[in-house]
Amino acid sequence: MKAWSWDRYGPPEVLALKDLDEPDIGRDDVLVRVRAASVNPYDWRHVAADPKLVRLSIGLRRPRPGLVPGADLAGVVERVGDDVTGLRVGDEVFGEVRLGSFAEKVAVPQNRLAVKPTGLTFEQAASVSMSAHTALQGLRDVGRIAAGQRVLVNGASGGVGTFAVQLATMFGAEVTGVCSTRNLELVRSLGASDTVDYTREDFTARARRYDLILDNVGNHSLGQLRRPLTPRGTIVIVGGLASARGSLLGPAAQMIRGALVSPFISQRVHAISWKPNSTDLRFLADLMEKGELTPVIDRTYPFDELPQAVRYVEQGHARGKVVITL
């Protein structure tokens, strides 16, 4: 099969299209022929080993041979393991792997897949898992969102942010979205009742207070983020492109600081580490079938232009998601 791989850490141009063996599947795995995959910051951080902490899981000096980047995917089931239930050959599915989706075929654990809603294209379905999982779990599980709360989403026009604005609105919150001038209308159309243009205003200097802040950007210190928070409010740290590049820890540094300070203050500071699972995927699929959640896709690239797609995401200006098609 054709797959993108890399043999040294660096910019997206280190990616090369190679002929690799079709992946084996375990008893709980499903072999999926990929029809579309989306690009996340997670992907270029693995390609570049930025932060350096990434090397611990994929290779200290260089990536292990035969590794394929990519997480989000949508496609068609070609083969199922002996213990797989609920999925069969020919099913159209979407979900996520730790690595491997930038290939013609990928082996996926069954508990990271769900049947694709019939009304969604493969491109739309491929854009969901990592970003929507992060938004959902960050708001619901970590942030403990409740109806009537004031919620601020920093980075509201990005991959996680576009889902977070919609989900927070669905949960009954009053949503403020922080984005650039060109994205204000998009964020309002997703449900935000208030917007902040970060090129003209610093939301941390506002008099308004928020019960929950979901930070997808990483461009403010914890002290700054706490300023517009209610005395018992919650900050959920996702990370973001603004987190120090080329460092040992990257976004994890802010997460560690949050964990250290949280026990000593009345406000809650927590990091989100998304946990892909089929239960949440089915929940998200149901929302999309009802028209209550809509993926926002900025650009679509053909499979053979993957490095350009990764480069575009790395620049940090994508509105919603960037998708590659096979």
C-alpha cells in the first residue's frame, strides 16, 4: 500500500510517500481502507518531534522505521478481527488511531471507531474524532459545563474551537469565542453570543467574568487566564500552536504548571488529554445526524499533497479542519 512516512525529524518536507506492507490486524482490530483523513497539530508535532518529549514514544534519534503519521480517518471496513462485534466488512466508519491514518489502509482498534452517519461525507467524518473528542471531553468531563454558565473558548475558529463553540452552546452555556477579525462571523454562526477579536482586545483584561475557559492556544500565562475567571471557575488547558516550539515539553509545560498550582487556589486548572472511544463517537455522530453539530472544513488536499496540508496546519491559520482525500 501507499503510505506517508519519515526517517528523520524536521519540517513537513521530510515526509515521503512510500510502498509499505499492509498492516496486520489483531483480534480486536479492524482494517480500514482510508477514504479521507484530517490533519491536526498533533501530526506535525510528531513529524518535527516538537516538543522533544515526543521522541520518547516514537524514537529518540529518529522515528522508528515504517511509522506512518496521522490520527483522524474515515473509510470502509475491509477486514475485521476475530473478536470484533458490531462492525462488518463494507461498513463506512470514522474514528482515530494513535498513528497510521496517512495511508491507503490502517488497522484501528474497534473501540476507536463508529459507523459514519449517512448524511456525512467521508471528508466531514474524517475531521471529527480528535478535535470533537477534545472539545467534548474538555467541556463535559473536565470542565463540568452546566447550562447558564459563561464559557470562553480561546481559539474558537480552530479545529477544537469550532466544535467547542457548538457543543458549549448545545449544553446551554453563554459562549464567548476568541478569534481573529476574519473569523468573527464564522464563530458567531456556530453559536457564540459574544466574540473577542484578539487583534484588537485582550480577553484577559476584560471586566467580564467566566465560569469556564477552554484554552486551545497557549498564548497566555496561567496568571493572565485566571484574571477573567470567577472565583470558583475552571480553566481547561488544551495546548495550542502558541506553546513554546522547540522546547522539551511544549504544551505540556503549561499543563504541568496548572497541575501544580490548582491544589492551592479556589479556581480549578486542569489539562485535557482526550480519550478516543466509540461511545463518544456515537454520541457525536447522533448530534451530526440531527444537525446539531457540523464539522467546519477549511481546505481539502489530495493524498499526494499531504506535506502541503501539514505545512498549512503548522502555520496556525486554518479555520476549522484541513482534510486529505484518497
